[in-house]
Amino acid sequence: MNRPLIIILLLAMLALGWWRLHPAEDGVRRTRLLMGTVVEIVAQGADAQDAVDAAFAEMVRLEKLLSRHVPESDVSRISASETGGEVTPETAQVIALGLEIAAKSGGAFDLTLGRLKSLWKIEDEAPTIPSQSDITKALAGIGPHALQLDGQLVRKRQPQLLIDLGGIAKGFIVDRAVDVLKAHGIASAAVNAGGDMYLLGSKAARPWRIGIQHPRSADAILATVEVSDRAVVTSGDYERYFERDGVRYHHIFDPKTGQPARRCQSVTIIADSVALGDALATAVFVLGPQQGLELLKQFPQTEGLIVAADDTLHKSPGWDHYEAAP
Ligand code: AMP
Ligand code: MG
């Protein structure tokens, strides 16, 4: 080989080597549109590029099982069937946790709000305020006992029940993405799916610092927490909503009334898993500060910060352990 070619090859190898090392030092940061939201993964480690690719692939796979917008998903199949049917182990796991939170929250969390959600069309271009009679029909037969799970077999108590895992699936999918990152040897990462977050390990030898948005001021930070190997999940009435005659109609429904839940502006949960945090954030949002904090007592190592409808702040007893100076 002639000398210039060898030099060019050496330079190319060096450049390639640098390129492969560089992300290991600074980390990889990537975003993708998934589950109707922006998902961001930040990861540090030698295999971070491949790990992040694999984590996104897993999220895409799971969204296809759990989304009501994918016609062949487990959720769509069960909704379309009169009696239910077999689902994948992953979907069964989501439904099992959802049913547990539904029972413990006295039905404030509900996996069977699909018809109600379709009625309000909050996430569509043209949302509507439905008539009371349509709401009553959409609520008929729903509730914590409307679905039963036996292994991987889901049974519907009513043929017309439509399943909606929107209050929990995103969290579950983030957990699985984190599992994939860990399997690739990643020890430091953050995964954020529109407010459903997991913070793995530490960042530059310190816990991750997470700012929690104020529900009525997009640029103001309500609180800052420091966490490591924890989920931080926020449900708020500012995420998806429309206003009519000065009233805010948002995407978290009180199954008792069929109306957007009125007791909170935002709820942030710190938990071991994002799936649990996701379901609890939605449930506590519906229950309001008093009953919501009661519910959290049933879950060890789980804390909550609630902004109530009247602007008051409510914290679970262990919340301050995580709160950092802003
Ligand atoms: P999140 O942002 O996690 O609070 O979830 C809101 C989503 O959960 C909505 O877009 C609905 O798909 C679904 N949802 C709304 N109300 C409830 C409820 N009471 N229980 C369970 N899921 C709900
Ligand atoms: Mg939720």
C-alpha cells in the first residue's frame, strides 16, 4: 500500500475511534415521537448508541401491543371482541397492575374508559363537550370489576367495553426501555416520555436533578428533586386540554361523573417503577389531595406532590427527602 493511503486509513481509523469514544464520554441524547409524545433518552456508557437503538425498538414493539390506535394491538382486539381473549404476557402485566390500582383507588383509576375518551375527543382536532345522556351511556357497565384477568386471559363483563391503557401504558413502556438499557450494561441514563421519567444511576457522580413544571406557568419550576434509580411521573390538566367559556376540559376523567377530574392541577409521583408512578399519578389526580395521599400510604417508597385545584400544595410525608434547593 502506498504511504498516503496508509496515512488516510490511519486518520480514518483514528476519526472512527474518536467518534466511537466520544459518545461514551459525553453520552448519547436522542428523541423520537412515540406514544403520541416526544420520548427522549440520554445514556452514558460504551455501548450507549446500540443500547438506545434497542430501547427505542422495544418501545415501538410494546406500543404496537398496548395502543388503542393500532388496529391489531392486544387492546384493540380485546375491545373489538364481545367477551375478551388471550393477550401477550406484557399486556397482561399492564392490565394486572391497572386492575390493582383500580381496586385500591376505589375505581378512580379505570382501564375501561375507552368509550368515554372517544366521546370527549380531547386529543383530537375538534374536541366536544358531550351530552349528559351520551356520558351516562359511555359509563354504563364500566368500573374495577368490568374486566377480569386470569393469567393471560382477559374477560369483559360487557361486550361494548372499550379498553384504554392511556393512564399506565406509557410508564410500563418506559420501564421496559430502561430494562433494555440495563441489559446493554448502561448504568447511567434518563428516559422521559412526556413527563413519565426514569432516572437510572447517577449523573456525574451525583443524583439526577429533575425540575417539576408549575401547572400554570410553563417556565416556572414548582420543585426540584434529586433522584437515583427512581421513576418521576407527572399527570397534569395542562398536558392535553381545551377551553370553552373559561372552563378547562382536560384528558383525565373522573369515572364517577364522566367529566374531567376537578380536584387537582398536577400530581407528581416518585416511585420504584414508572408503570406504578404513572397509574398512581392518574389515580391521585382523580382522588384529590386528601384521598390521594391516603392511597399513597399503601405503597412503600412512593411519594407524591400535589397541586390542588385551589392552588394549595400537598406533599406525602417522605417527599422532602427528595426535594432539593432550586
Ligand atoms: P396520564 O397522563 O398518565 O394521567 O393519563 C391520562 C390518560 O389516561 C388519558 O389520556 C386517558 O387515556 C387515560 N385516563 C383518563 N382518565 C383516566 C382514569 N380515571 N383512569 C385511568 N386512565 C384514565
Ligand atoms: Mg398516568
